[in-house]
Amino acid sequence: MTSLALGPALGTRLGRINPVAQLAAIGVVTLVLLSSLDVVTPAVVVAAELCLLPAAGLTSPRDLWRRTWPLLLGASSVGLVNVLLSEDAGVITGVGLGLRVVGLALPGVLLVATTDPVRLADALTLHWRVSTRFAYGALAALRLVPLLVAEFESVRLARRARGVEAGRNPVARARLLGGIVFTLLVGAVRRGSRLATAMDARGFDSGITRTNARGSHLHRRDAAFVAGTVVVCAAAVALSVLTGAWDPVFVG
Amino acid sequence: MTTPGPPEAPSLPGVLGGGGGSEGTPARVVARGLGVRHASRRAWALTGIDLVVEPGERVLLTGASGAGKSTLLAALAGILDAEGAEVTGELTVDGGEPRGARGGLGLLAQDPDSQLVMTRAGDDVAFGLENAGLPADEIWPRVDQALAAVGFPYGRDRPTQALSGGEKQRLVLAGVLARRPSLLLLDEPTAQLDPPGAALVRAAVARATADRTATTIVVDHDAGPWLPLVDRVVEVVPGGLVEHGAGWRPPSRTAGLHLPPAVDGPVLLSAAAAGFTYRGSPVPALPPTTAQLRSGRTLAVTGPNGTGKSTLALLLAGLRAPTTGRVDAAAELAAGVRNREPHRWRAGELVSRIGTVFQHPEQQFLTGRLRDELALGPLRSGEHATAARATAEALLERLGLTAFAEANPYTLSGGQQRRLSVATALATAPRVLVLDEPTFGQDAATWRELVTLLAEQRARGCAVAVVTHDTDLVEALADDRLAL
């Protein structure tokens, strides 16, 4: 949610790659990372992904940390839990699993960090025939996320003003948070239905086939991007097999 | 007020079809004996409505909160829930059902944030044209034309998040106008904007409807500002409509208002060079500010948006800690608490000493019944249940809300919610009241009631601080002024 609220950095080099090409590349990476349990494959893939950071405009450590801390937290806990709790998993397996989580999630972070959600919806509806009702509906809903973040703070303060505060008691804290979330949900539902009325009044989903003013074009660089991803993944697998680390998940 | 001239031809050939009325041809609206009753309500929301609006006319539909303006607007827009409402009489747009004329409808509602869809200005205007199936090369000229028509000062690439409320609302209007509606409905389009933002939107409406290619109906309880740009004024009253003649002016809301005077008392709360900066932000939300709240007097805090008025209210209310300077309670106010700084008080200590009313009442409601809502503060400050219940009943009586004692606060009208949120702050009889835009979007009756209520609190020795854009409120109530 926080990385969504941060919004995309526009005008980056990675952002010029069509979102469906980015999604196709994510598909390739996911397939490869989920097919082996070794450490070499994800290490190569993550190294290649890190090379894309400058192209995504994520050069300052601060920006990078703000966008990736939940992911890094998740990856290190997955690695650690496996090392500590599994009898046959060694440190190498733990590192491999952690790297795999990073390798799977980092492309998503890159996509969110560089892609205007409108271009994503355009690309999905034009190239992959995703329903416009779904794509632009989701887009409209996405706009409301930063509003919710701001509202959370007002509702919390309003509760203190009414004499309601949790103090240090964890149960009271959980109850208070639940109450705040409920108030936010009520507000979100009301705002959502107003938004639906407004979209309806502007002819959304009225049965007429929708046109697209911006279009979404696939270029040679998009094909090159997907091909490059395939090459990197193939190299990772080849290296893994040659070093004898390859440990396929699907063994007949 | 003038009679409308013949509608001028649209400057671009029409493209959008629509059930009722083709593009660029203003609609004719006829209501005969219209009545609407919402399901599960005994009373009719609207009765005896007779109205003819000629093509190209600009009509203001006014009336008090709860008079049925919104219901009439929903009926005109064809968005009355077919199963949820019982309709009598007749209502037509260009001779047909309003529901069938929705292709030619343009609707501008209150809250700009729940009307924008896209992340960039131009894309948002294009949204309605894409929905109409217009070819891409015809869309952009019309987007530019619509943006120019409302006087939008930025390019198509402007991110919508970077716009002020008034600018957003102008953008929404451009998106509505780009579809060349034959009937333009404006539902209190300035109710959530500050005065400069509201003026921007009215100017844009005036400019965009001057060519009379759409029939325009504005719904607003605040009639005054719209008078220069409409041809007729129609007021919704119980039992029907009243047509006001040329030269009609809405009654002044301050006329004949007799308020108990201020009483001079000691300082209860003071801010000494108190400022606030959000973590990680390079600029302060509130630069160091000095202010004093005195018993029996009202301090009005005014100034344009973004100068930190609401932030100052949060500091005075003990809801945020100042990042520079101090906010201190006088010994009299802090009696019974060890600390002088309100932000260090426990919530239960705060609620009986400083009452706060937020800009959006619904963010403050905590229970499912009005009666419980009013008893909550007294209970939290340690009062006995019987006493708390008695306080709640007295307040319900005082505010004329006894009939709603069992109702859920969320089901009240905007004006009733506002009165309730003030009442919840009064329930603990605090010595200090802090209110953020208490009269925002309220009709004349609610306005007078709120002002009277605040003046009564002042007279009993309460120190009142109001953050407001409302010049009438400042005029009626302010004893001390602070312009940020």
C-alpha cells in the first residue's frame, strides 16, 4: 500500500518499455525462479534485476529503501525461517529462498515505480483484451488510496478528541485500529459509489465500444526487452546446471 | 435576469448520440405534479413539483437542506433507484424518460476527488469521449477546447494530484462539457471549496454555459453567488416550487440575529511561537504562531488554504505536539492534570477540557446511535452512566434531534450531522472549544443555529476558537482575530 501511495516516477528509461512487455518479462522470470530450488539461478536473476535499477530511476538509497523495505523484510524472514526451522535446509538453501523472493518481487516494484497506471490499463485493454470495465474501474479505485492514507490520520486524531485512546494496552490498540479501519471503509464505500455515479454519468460502461485516446504501441525495444529477459534467464539456468547446483522442482 | 436568446450553433459538428436530444441541442425539461418517496420512509421527499425549463435556460434550484433538492436532481439525472423510490406525476427530458436521456446528460457533483478517474488532466477530460467511442484523432482537439472553455491554466500533462480543489472541480467540469451535454446538472459544485476555489468554479460555469448549447440547472442552498449567472431562480419548499421574480435576493442569514455578548475572562490556553513541521518535510505546515484563547471570547483564525490554519487548530486542541514553541494551558484549565501541555494529556483528560469539532463530521462518529454518541464523551471523562445519559437527552432536546435518538449518525443529513458533531463536543462541557470550518456548506437555518449555540457557549465562559473562511461567521462572532 505504501509503495502504491508513492506513485510512479515518470520519464524513466524503463518506463518507456510497454507495460505488457514488462509483464511478459515478469512471467518469464517467475517461471524460471519457480522451477528450481538452487541458489545460482536466483543470484544471477537478482543481479540482472539490480542492473535495471538506474534505468528505473531508483538510484538514491533512500528512494530504494522506501520502495523495497517490505520486500526485503519478507525475503529475509523467509530465508531465516527456513534455515532455523527446516532440518535439512542449510544456510545456502535459506539464502537461495530469500534471493528467490527478491527476484520474484523486485520486477513488480520496478513496474509500479516506473509505470503510470493509466498506461498499464491502456496496454492491458488494447493488447491483452482485458475488460475495460475492470481495468479503468481499478484505475479509478487506485486514485483513492492516497486519500485513505491521509484520512487515517484525521480519524485517529478525531478519536483522541472524543476521549478514545488505546494507551499501551495491545488489545485496546487492536480494537481502536479496527474501529478506525471500519470508519475508513464506510467512507471508502460512500466515496466509491459517488465515483461510480460520476463515471456512469460520463458514459462509462454504457455498452458503446470504448476507444482509446492515447493508444498503446509496441516497439522493437519491447521485443528486445522480453528477448533480453529470456537470454538472462537461460544464462542463469545454464550456469546453474554447469555448476551442478540445478535442483528442479518438477522431477518426473 | 434576462430571458435566454436562441441557442447558438455548436462550434464543432456533433458526434455523440444519446437517447434523448442530440449533441449540442439543449434539452427541454418538464415536470408535472412530480412526487418522490424513498422506500422505507413515510414522508414524501418531494411533492407537487411543476416546472418547465426551456432549452438553453440557466436555472438555479435552491431551498433549505432536506427540502428535496437532491432528490429532484437525482430524478432529473435518471439515477433514482427504480426499486428504492416511488414516483408519481410526470418528469420528462426532451419528451422522454430521464433515464433514456442519460447519453446527453452532464453531471457535476460536490466532491472533485470522487469524480476524477485518470492521473493526468488531459486523460481525464478524454475519459468521457473514449467512453462515447469517439475516434482518437477527434478526441484531443475537443479536450483542448473543453480545457480552454473552463479556463484551465495548465497543460494536458498536469498530474491531477497536483491540483487545488477549485482547479480539480474545473477539470471535472471540462470533462463533463467535452461530451457536449444537452442537459447540464450542477449539484452544489462549490460546497467543498474555499471562497477563491468556489469563485473559480462559478467563473468557469459562467464562461462555459454562455453559448447556451446546454440547458443548465444548478442546485445550491447558497443562492446569492449564482444570481449573476442564472436566468431564473426556483425554490423547493414543502409542497412544491416557488418561482422567484427578477431582483429577488436571498434573505441575509445574519438579519435579526441576537447573540448573547462576549464576557471578558482570563486566558485559558496560549500558543507561544508554536509551529509544526511534518517529519521529512522541508517546509513547516505551520510557522511559529502566537495566540491566546480567553474565557468568554471567540478567536477567529482566517487566511488562505495552506497557511496552517487547521494545523494550528490541532495544536490548540492538544491533538498534535508542536515541533517548535509551546502550547500551554492555564492553571484553571489544567486543574486536576499534572501537565500543562494539552498534547501530553490522556484522551479522557482532554475530552472534558478541550472540545474539538473536525471539518468532516462523519470522521468523528463512533457509535451506532445518536443517544450513545452524545453520552460517549461524558462516559470517557469519568461521568456516571445516569448523568451521561441525562446530558445526552438534554442535548438532543436542545438541538431538536430527539426524534432521531435511536438513529445511526451516518443516516443524518449533512446539516444534522454537523449539529451532532458540535453537540458531542459540548457534551463534556469543556472550557475550550476548537472548531475547524464549522459552518462549511451549511444552509441558513443550520448556520444561525450553530452561531447561536457557539455564542451561548461563549457567554457561559467558554473560550472558542474557530478556523474559518466564512466572513459572516467572523463578523457575527469574532472578538479576537488571527490572520495567517
